[in-house]
Amino acid sequence: MSEIHTTEHAHDEHAGLSKKKIWQVFGVLLLITVIEFIIALWVIPNKHMSQHIGNYVYIVLTLIKAYYIVAYFMHLKYEKLGLQLTLTVSFIFILYFIVLMLIEGGYLHLHMPLV
């Protein structure tokens, strides 16, 4: 009987986010978006940062935003470790294969003669 009560209590605890936590995540996402806009509209055009470095900064900031969205709004943060690892490893392999295909496609484009 106590096991059922514990399971229900754990489920209720993580069933939804509190309003405070939702506003905190919203604030983090808003802050990251504002930083991206500042970089795009002021930092790069005024040559405080090169476009090449800016692209890497955009990628990092976008991955942080993706983490917050998946962790809190898709409730992955409250899942068991096994599911988290399964999804994370799958995502890493998908990115790895995309990068490999882009590298291979670039190689073929540069080194294969057009017939």
C-alpha cells in the first residue's frame, strides 16, 4: 500500500511545473534570445566578433535553449536516467551521422569530376 502511495506522490510532484519554475525557464530562454539578437545586430556588424566565431556562439546558445525546452517543457528532466541516456545517445549519433554526410558530400563535390 505504501509503495502505491509513494509512486503517486512522486508522479504528482513532477506532473507539472510550478508557475515560478515556468517563469524562470522563460526568463532564461528570453535572456539567451536577447543575447543572440545583440550578437546578430550589434556585435558582429560592428566587428567586435567575427562571423565565424559568432556562428559557434549561436550554436552553443541554441543548444542551451534546446536543453531547457526539452528538459522542462517536454518533461525529460523528470524521466528516469535510462530514458534520458537513450534519447541523448540517439541524438548524438544522429548529429554525428549528419556531420559525416556533410563532410563526405563536401569531399565528393570537390574531388569528383562532373560528367
